[in-house]
Amino acid sequence: MKSQQMPPEMINTVILFEKDRADDQFWVETGFEEEDVEKAIVTLKLENDPQLKKIKEEWEAKSKAYLQERAQEAVQQ
């Protein structure tokens, strides 16, 4: 039996769903909304803080790799 490939427009939907799920998990674990954290960073002028930049870069790389992996899985289905 041959599996069907997911239509390209569905890949974006899957990625958005995964982002929403990650945001929900962040709230469950921290009690904060991502938007609130971002506002606090700007308010406290921490955008250029070296520690925060390092953390952000690490998580962006992990997120990108995860989303690419999920997109590949979706294409393979």
C-alpha cells in the first residue's frame, strides 16, 4: 500500500499547530504567555543581554531543527 503525501498547504498548518502546542506547553510549565515574556524583555531593555541572546539563539536553532523534522515527516506521510 502506498502512503499519500501531505499537500504542501497542510505543512504550514502542521507547523502552526506545533507552534501553538509549544506555546501552550510553555504556559503550562512557566505560567507565562510567550508574548508577556517578550514584552518584559523589551521593557527591561534586555534585548542585548549576552545571556539572553545565547539562550534565544540556542532555542531558535532547536526550534528550526524540530520544525524541519516535522515538515519532513509530514511530507513522508
